[in-house]
Amino acid sequence: MSTTSDNRSYAREVGARLRAIRTQQGHSLQQVETSSDGEWKVAALGSYERGDRMISIGRLAALADFYGVPVHTLLPGGQADPLPPQAARVVLNLAALARVPAADAGPLRRWVAQIQRERDDYAGRVLSIREGDLRTLTTLYTLSGDQLLDMLQQWKVLDPTSTIANTSDTAGTQGP
């Protein structure tokens, strides 16, 4: 087995992880270039994601920071904090969210406002959020996926169309 072959294989694995993180966050290559003010060019990102081009550890760390993920999640063998399988469909009831005290839900409200701007959807009463979005929220609140879902249930902001809306009354604790 040659070193060149090993390097290509490693580059492809890193590239697959880069693509997975980007797509989980709902971004196209062009959106990444635009939102990074051109720091991350479409051609370079595409080359990294295909494994055609090796990314330096410094650039990998900068890209991990840009995506808001730990560097180890982009490396083969690195483990991201997976969300529970029941997180397949999470829908927030925006009217219910508005009733949660701002001290608790302020970050979530700001995040929802940003998503509404990106989707150009200001009239919706509910907001469907993606798995990548949930990962962002777990980081924002410094919670695991299960803890985040439990918090949303305690706040009663999960819409009945959420597939996890009635799955976890097992926490046994009441929120403040």
C-alpha cells in the first residue's frame, strides 16, 4: 500500500466529513463563499470535499471554526455528538416560543429570526428545523441532543407535527 494512496483515501474521508457538515447546516458551496466574504472559495471547498486537494491543519481548523464544529469531527475517526434518532422531525411552534421568558429563549428566538430571514419566511406559525440546525442549537445552549429536546418539550414549543413531541416525559423534572 503506497503513501500516496493512503493520503488520497484520508483526503477523501476528510472531504466527506466537510461535505456532510456543510450540507447538514443547509449551505451550498456558493453560500459558504458568500457568507465567508470570499475566504472560502467554491473551487477550493469543492476540491477539499472531493478529496482532490489536501487541506492543511490550519485551514481545517479555520473551516471548523467557520462551521462552528470541533476540529475532531472533521477528521476520520472523530466523533460528533449525534442527536438521538427520534430527532427526525422537529417543528417549533413560534407562538408558544414567544411565550417562553426571553431570559431562557432569547438565543433560540434570535436563531429563529435568522432562519426566517434566510428562508424569507416571516408569516409562518411553525418552523421546521433540520438536524444540522439542532446541532447548532445544542452548541448554543451547551446541551446534548436529548437535553435540548427535553428543554423544548418543557417549554412546550414543539409543534404536534414533530415526531418527537410526545416521546420524552421521562425526565421526571420540572423546568423553572
